[in-house]
Amino acid sequence: MRNRLTADDLRETSAALARQALGLPELAEADTVAAYVSVGSEPGTLALLDALRARGVRVLLPALLPDNDLDWGAYEGQESLARIRHGGRMALFEPVGERLGPDAVTTADAVLLPGLAVDARGMRLGRGGGSYDRVLARLERAGAHPALVVLLYDSEVVEHVPEEPHDRPVHAVVTPSGVRRFRPAP
């Protein structure tokens, strides 16, 4: 479905997604949000990142490490991003400034997670690299309890996704048409 989206579709859904997400109390009250820069036909995040930053929110963005773990850096606007290709995988947009370390995510009040789908229980289907599974495990080990929010298209909220023992449910999914909550956010 994502491959059929036009540039206009991506622009419209990105604006709608930002409007929906900005209405979340978890983001409205956040001092720090860990997020990501969408690539390709993923639900667009740049409008949301810029709006959060304009509100004075500290936005952390990931930088992929060789072992698929994530380091973090501060988002200082679109000019602070570099397109980085990691081996034969897709190129990602990462912050060019100081690296804050993998544990920086534990300071976030909310973590915006990419995904391919989320189900009625709040279980997220990722891309299979395990980067965000590591993030969720790191948060758990640190005793950090940020709001966990997935950004998706409406059709990607499904009845059931496969899960493994290490998978953790999210608190909410934001789509261009609304928000669905699965469990109370911290």
C-alpha cells in the first residue's frame, strides 16, 4: 500500500499525522521526545518534528550503529540532517551534531516509534532489524516509562500481528485520521 502513495498523498498524510499527534497530551506536555525521520513512503514525520521543536521540545533522533543499536542526537532543524547509507540498506536521515549515546533515549517523555502495523492489543510490527526492540529493552532496564506512540497509516492498524517474547505493547497509535489508545500512557 505504501508503494502506491503519490507525493501529494505523502504531503497530505504528513500534515494530518502532525495535527493528530500534536493534540496528544503526551506530546503537548513533553520536554523531550525521541522520534525519527521518515524515509520513502513511511508516514511523514518532518512536519511533526518541526512543530515539536517550534514548541520548545527537545527532539532526539536516532543514528544507526553498526550493530543495529541506536545512538541519539538532537534535532536542530532539517538543515541538521544528513542522508547516511548503511551498507546495502536504505539511506536514513540522521542528526549531524554531537552523539549523546544509546542511553539518551531514557530521558524522553515520549518515544515515537516507526512500524509497519500495530494490532488491537497495541503490539507493533517493526521492520525486523531489532533497533527499536533494543530501545524498548533499554527503557525497561533503566526504569524509564515514556509514552510509546507508533505513527502509521489508517490501513496499518490491524486485528493481529505476530509477536515474540521480547515484543512490548505501545500506548497509542497515531494515524492521519485519529488516535487509538491501547493502554494508559505513564
